[in-house]
Amino acid sequence: MIHYHGTRIAVSDDQVARILKSKHAFVSYADTSQLSIVKDVCQSWALDNGAFSFWKSGKQINFDDYFKFIEEVSGPSMDFFIIPDVIGGTEEENDDLISQSPYQVNGVGGVPVWHTDESLNRLNRLLESFSKIAIGSGNGLTPNSPDWWMRIYQAMDLLTDNQGKPMTKIHGLRMLNPEIFQKLPFESADSTMVGRNINAQRNEWKGSYSPLSHYAKAQVLIDRIEFFNSPQCWERVPIQMEFYQ
């Protein structure tokens, strides 16, 4: 499994370079200020469309500019980009965005998003058309909650064959939590956990052996994530299929 660490990381550029060297990064179109560092030091990187960040800030996205940006920055180390989606939008709105988007830009593939509050029929349509699908959280379903897991169980049953092997590559958006990805056959997942917590005043940083630098703190956080991996197959569990349709 590929562990993508989200930017922006709020430390100096030289420390960002040390932290991300030989790692995999997930860059948001809403903040590309560290992309030049990512391209220089990371093994590979992927581009998020920034829909969630733009939605939270109330800003509008010009997706024509988004695709032009991909043309400018794409290269050998770019793995994929997230196809535009609407946070809180309807399935029709998200399908329209897919139909208006290129599936590839300069050889880099686009990945559609299926939200957990959308229908399994839509997920099945994406499975038929794409070699990789990103799963994002939907309205009313908190990640790692019982209801959220119920929906994820249903999605995994659809996305895997009778032996539990994924029939498409799966990316978990904001799911780089070992409690989540250790149970799911992801090819990759991302989160901004390192960037969000590197400056936090946490109890873990207290004591005689607490890390003294941002770099050392980042290595502790990264190790807590990258020590774990996703399973190769989905192990089916009994669920109530009528819970969601």
C-alpha cells in the first residue's frame, strides 16, 4: 500500500524537504505552495482537486484551470489526479463532472470519487469504467463510526470478487488511519495527519526522550502510519444489506 502524506506541512521549506524525502505526497489544488519541494524529493505524488478545502472556505473552483494546471505540473513522478467532485452534491452533479473531465492528462490517470452517502449503483458504474476509484466520506457518516463501517462493508463486497480480491484499485481519501486501512484492501490512502499534528502541543512530546525537532516529530508520526499495511484481500463479514441501498 502507498501511504500519501498530505501537504501543506507548516514548517520551513528545508524541513519539509527532509520530512518528505523518499516519501509519497498528496498535494491539494487548494494549496500547491509546496509542490516544487514534493516534485524534487518525493518518490511519487498525487493531486487532489481541493474540493473539500474550497468548500470549507466558500471559494469556487475553476476546473478548466485545474486541468491546465495538471498539464503544466504532470511528470514521471505524478501517480494520478482526483477528478472533480461536488462536496454535498447529487450523484447527477458528480456524474456530469466526470463526463466533462479528461480521464487522462499527459498520460496521468484521473480517479473518480465515490462518496459513502451515494448509491451502490453509482459505485458499480464507476467500477465498470475506471481502473482506480477513490472513496470519500459522505454527509451523515462519520469515518470509523459503526454506520460508516456498515457502508464500507457494502462497498467492499461490491468492489471485490468471491475471493475478496479487489477488482479495481482503491484509494482511501483522508483514510490514512491504521484503524481503517489495516482492514481494507487499499492500493493507497492519504491524510494530512502529519501536517496537522507536527506543531501540536501533545502529551506524547513530553519527557526526557521527546523529539526536539520538527523533523524528528514527523518521523515519529510517519512511522506510526507506515509501520502498518493494508491486507491483500477483503475478509467478508455478515452485514445487513438492506441498511443502505
